[in-house]
Amino acid sequence: MAKIALIAGKLEQVPVMHVFSRMASVHEIRIHAFLGSIPDSMRNCGFAFSLYEADPTRAGYMSGLEDQIADADLIVVAGPENLSSFQAMRSALKNNIHCHVISFDLVPQPFDDFVNIRAIRQDVLNRCQIIWTTGERSIEALTFEGYELQRIHNLPAIFDGESFPLDALRSNKFRDHVGISRDSFVVLFQDVLDHKGAAGELVKALHALRASGNPDFERLVVLFSGQREGSEPLKYMISDWRLSSHVRFLHQNSSEFTLDLLNGSDLVVGPCHGRSSEAHVLAAISSMVGARPLLNVSQTTGGWLDMPCLSVSEYTSLPLAKAIKNGLATSDSRLERRENFLKVISSADRQIDSQNFIDLIQRSTVKSASQSATAKDQYLEQQVATVESMGAGTSLDERLHAVEDLLLREPPPPLAARAHMFKGSALYAAGNYEAATDAYRAALLSMHGVPNGESSPQPRSLISSCYRGLGNVAAAVQSHQEALDLYRRALALEPQDSLTCAGIGNVYRRLRLYDESLHWLAKSALSTPGDESALTRFSQVLLECPEKPVAAKALIDVLQVVGEHPSLAKAMVSLDVRLD
């Protein structure tokens, strides 16, 4: 039995987790969400729940989430733009756990005004193994943004009907509690209570139905469930048109009694904003308890759920009035509506999609490699080598992301030091000297306390490279004495290192101390006789040196070791030096 952790950072993104209920009997599935965000419609789905307070030190994070999901076999985050998703993704990388993300976005780049949110979203989408989408439009948006199609899969709208039994007793009890007769036709509206939006259009539809003389109007009741803010103008509209006896307002958190609402309603008008699958989930649950969902054309075209429902061209008064009129005239029972829906979701095509989804989830929960310490070290060693092999053709961001992913897995000190060294070199080459300094120092800290760190050849070489990197940064910002001190610390560990000798020679060259510069650049060239770049640096200083006899002597000393070389030809002519 695998452990699957589902991370839901926003209230409206929690219901989509229903699709995992089919696997709750064979896997341990736990939903991790903020306090107060679990609707009662999820209580019968076989999930366990961990509810969190917000982390007081990190806004948007779940306090203590990392510890709770560290032993999961698979992590699935809902909403790549959530900080809790970013938090879970980093934990997945650290613990080498596969991570999937559910993306609800129907338009490309929806966070242009919030650079930090866009960066989080891109980071999560780039690093996850699989992106699950809620509909064809969501797939189209992601591919337009450049995400690889092979990582994108459509999340099947699979629901376990047994989790939502018909409950006439619950329906009657709710109607009695709210003060609605049992033979009333109840329309449930769940969204923002804005008199200028869909809620106001629904009130206009009620007015139109009454004005048309519809005989069934007297048994019509509308439940408005939504936020209190902005609802006063809507109430004034209802009062002015003498519709108060046909309307009830429920300002409480309706997620706590979703099934009561749906069991007590005949027609459900879902969320109208169209940015997520919330309306589709509400529609599916409505159908399973025998209510009839109402969706607009934009929600049913290219959306997540192809299902029996009433459809309107748009959420405006006349289409809504016509839909309610048709609903009033329909005589099919709740049981018949439920059975029709279950036939749709149990169709052959749906079963194939469901099985593909279950198979992908199953494969993702299987550990890909041995979890022994030896296997982990070998894997990390391979990852470090891969990072170090990234050439100039790889962007700086890609190199930094690769280092960060590696460091999140907490490699042993020598491997962490190599990763920090690579990061420092990349930042130094990009001219970000402050960040490069931090990376080199982090590499030295990683090596601090390593047994025999300065006596064993490989650790000694690594520490020497750190000091040389810091020397390069100091030299680049014209801190010549600091650079020389750092180079000499590096040289004390690796006395013949060509690059360190070259660094010292370059500092003296900037100070126009050519005698010392030639000494160190000659040493660099002789340490690696085949290194053309070392010979080129040496040749350039030979030509700059104003004391020709000093330059000639230095050139002769090098020629006696390396012989004539094209990189030295110009200096030989200028200084009239020949090998006899």
C-alpha cells in the first residue's frame, strides 16, 4: 500500500481531489489542507486528512507540512501557483519523491502582475514529473506556454458514486431547517453575491418568471450561498421586486454542509468565474445526489467534464429564466438523474481514461531505485557529475536550478561542496560576484569538519579550488591584496596548481609588477606545458613588460622546457630570442 499525499492550498481547489477516491481502498491517501477548507462532501471518500495552520514565519506555507509528507511515495499538488505547492515540491525534491501537479489554468500566464507568483508557478510546473490538467483548454494553455506535451495528461473526471448516496431523509431535514416546503423547486446558487454579476442576473430571471405568469413560480425558491461582502445591493434588488419570499441567503461557510445543500436542491448553478474545475466538481456531485447542474456553454466546451446537464448560452437573465422554466417542467426523479449520470461516468471511454490515470499514479508510487545509503550516494555522485558537465550552452537559470535540486537532496559534504563550487563558477562567469562569493563560502562550509580535509588529496584540491574562486572574485573587484592572500591559501594546499599561479600572475600584471607577474605566469605555463591558454597569457605579459632583458630571460626559461610554440612565436620575434 503506497502513501499518496494530496496538497490543496486553496479552498476551491480541494474538491478536485475527489478523483483519487477510487484508489482510497488500495492506497493510503491523505489530503493536506488548511484548517476549514475540507468540504463535508469529501468525508465519505476514504481519505485521511491533515489540517494545518498557516506558518507564522512564511506566509502561505502550511506549518509543519514537510515533516508530514517526508515518507510519502507520491506527492500531488493542486494549483502550481500556491506557496504550499512550492513548499511540497521542495520537500519532494529533497526526499527524492515523485511529484505531480494539477493545473487549473485556462489561459496562458494568468499572473503577469505578480512576478513572484508567476515564478513559483513556473518552478513547480518545470520540476514536476507529470502535469494533470482539467480539460482540453487547460492543456492548450500549457502547451502554448511551452511545457512539454509528453508531461501533460488530462485528469479524468472519475467519481465514486458510493461516496454520495441519495439521502431523502437528509434532504427533508435540511429543507425543514431552512424553512422550505418539501414540494418546492429549489435552485442553489453558489458564487460571488454580486448584483452586477450572475447573482443579479438570476434575480432578474426570477422577476421575469413571475411576470410571465408561470403557474409553477409559487413553488420556486432560490438559495444564495456565498460571501456576505457585496450582497446588500442584491438584497435591495430582491426586496424592491418583492421576491423575498422566494429567496434564502446562506452566508456561512457552505463547504461544511455541501451535501445538505445539494441534497436539498433541484437545480444547481455553479461557480461562474470559469478559471477552475470547481463548477465541474460541484456539477458532478450534484448529479450523484440527484440534483440537476446548470453550466454555461464556455464551461461545457473544452472543459473538464462532459456530463448530462442543463446548459445556458451565458449567465444572463433570459437564458437563466428559460433553464429554470425547463427544470420546473421536468418530471424525472432524483434517482433517474443519478442513474443517467452514473451511466455516463461508467462508459467504456471513461473507464479507459480512468485506468490510464490509475496506472500512471501506480507507477509513480514505485520507488525507482534502492533506498540504501550506498545507492543514494552513487545516485548523488552521478547527479553532481551531470551538473558539472553542463556547458556554456546551458542557461544560467538551468544551471542554478540543477544545483538547487541537487542540494535539496542533502548530499554528503564533499558532493555539496562540488555543487556549491559549480554554482559559484557559474555566477562568477555571469558577473554576479556577491552571489558567487556566497556560493564559494558555502562550499568551504560544506568541507568544514570533513575528516582529514586538508591532508587527503581530493578534499584538499576542492578546498584549494574554493579559495582560488574567492581570489578570482576579489581580483575582479580590484581587491588586489585580498586576492593575493586567497590565492596563496589555495596554493598552500595545491602548490603546482596552474590556475592559481595564473591568478597571482594576473594580479601582479594589473599592478604593473611585471617581474613578479612573469614569474607566476611562467610557473602556470610550466605546470601544464600543453595548456595553450597559459602560454598565451604568458606571451601577452612578455610583450607588455617594459624591461626587455627580464622578459627575454623569462621566455628562455620557458622555452627550454616547452620548446618553440606558436603561442610564443610573436614574443620570440619581439624579444629576438631563438633556441639554438
